[in-house]
Amino acid sequence: YLTESTRHKILASAFVRALKDHFPPSRLAGVMSLNATSHHYVVQEIAKKIIPALSHMTIDTDARVREEAFKAIKQFIG
């Protein structure tokens, strides 16, 4: 229900911020949300903001977060 300009400003920032949460289900939700909304981001935003944030999640203490991070990175690279 967000306009394109609002999506561009808010989505990536909100979901990347969720990746820094101490609660593993919140981090998992952030990774899955980024993956689910991958078609809304421009290449520059993916390269500079999203993939670097997701790469940190590949060494997360929670196995589910790590698995989803790898899936999301593959999605964004593809």
C-alpha cells in the first residue's frame, strides 16, 4: 500500500535495521522481508546497502538466520 517513492525510502532501511536486533526471530524476519521485497530495490541500493548487511547475517548464531541469509543473497545476486 506504499507508493513507490515511499517504498524506496523506507523498506530497505527498516529491514536492514531489523538485522541488528538481538532477538533472532526479528533478524530472521528482516532477512525474509528483504528477500520477499527484492523486486522493489534498485541495483545501487542492493550493492551498497542490502548485500553488505546480509553478508553479516551469514555468520549469525542462529542457523535459520544463516540459511535465509544465504538464500536472500542468492536471490539478490541472481
